[in-house]
Amino acid sequence: RSGYGLAQGHVAAHARLLSKLRVPLGPRFPQRPAQSQADFPPGPLAKPAQTRHHARMTEKLLDGQIALVTGASRGIGAASALWLAAQGAHVVAVARTTGGLEDIDDRIKAAGGTATLAPMDITEEGALAHLCRNIHDRWGHADIWVHAAIRVTPLTPVSHIREKDLDANIATNIHALAHAIAMIEPLIAPAPNPRAVF
């Protein structure tokens, strides 16, 4: 038999099998009165199954999640903020540079995403604590934390590193990070699937 004939045979057999299946309506699934199409209100609700299918098709990976990005104004932090927003997360963007944050905000909104800007220096422990409190009060928790706020000393022999640069590196990369972990860990822990990326 040809391939077309075989395909027709399979379709016919499948149709005969389906015609014999009957699903009894027991106590858990009581019989409902027959409804015509006119019983549904006009508009999208007239085709509820199609509406649900469309919702699934348009749902994004991180819809409804809150993503905190420290160091979001440039580099890896900016790229992370843009990607998270594109996946449906609401991004809380933190950085010292207001202009950089506004640029990220414009790019996120242009792509259909949403963001909250928080210009601050993460070495200021009080400012970060205030931000965490605001996130908790508004959303209850954060789902994702991406930390890209680091300070890099210019490449130079160790003997040439200026003391103020060394102090700034230690303040940002060690002390501020330790304080951030202590404050943000309780913020993301209640999330269904908390994630932190450094």
C-alpha cells in the first residue's frame, strides 16, 4: 500500500477508536445542562478555550517575578536587567549613575518591560536597607538577585596601587557585598524559586 493509503487507514482506525470512548460523569463531575454558544457573553469570553490557549502562548518565562539588579547601569548588570525585563520580570535597577539607570529604563520600556529605578551607592548600608524594606512592603519578596556592582582597580603593579583605590575596592567588593547578602537573602528566601547570581 502507498504511504498515503497507510495514513488514511491510521486516521480511520483512530476515528473508530475515539467513537467508542465514553467518559462517565460521576459525582466529582456532575452533569451540566447543555449550553449553546449564545449562552456565553459576546467578545473574547465567547471562546474561553481559545482565550486560555492565547494566554499560554503569550506568557513569558519570568512573568510576575521581581528581579533586583545591583550595578544595573552598564556592562553585565545592564545586560542582565534588559534580559530579565524581556522575560517578563519587573526589574528593580540599582546603580550610582542616574543617567545610566534612566537609559536602561528607556530601553526596557521601549521593549515593553517595566522597571523601578533606585539610584544609590551600595556601600551606604542604610540606603540598601531602605530599598529592601520598600521591596518587601510593596511586593512581599524578590525572586531574583543579580549582583554586578563591583569595583575594579586599573591594571597596574601591586606596588603602584593607590591606597584610596584599594580602600574603595575593599569597601565595594567585600564589605558592601557582605552587607548586601545579609539584607537581601531574607528578601528572596520566601520566593517559590529564589535565585542569586554573582
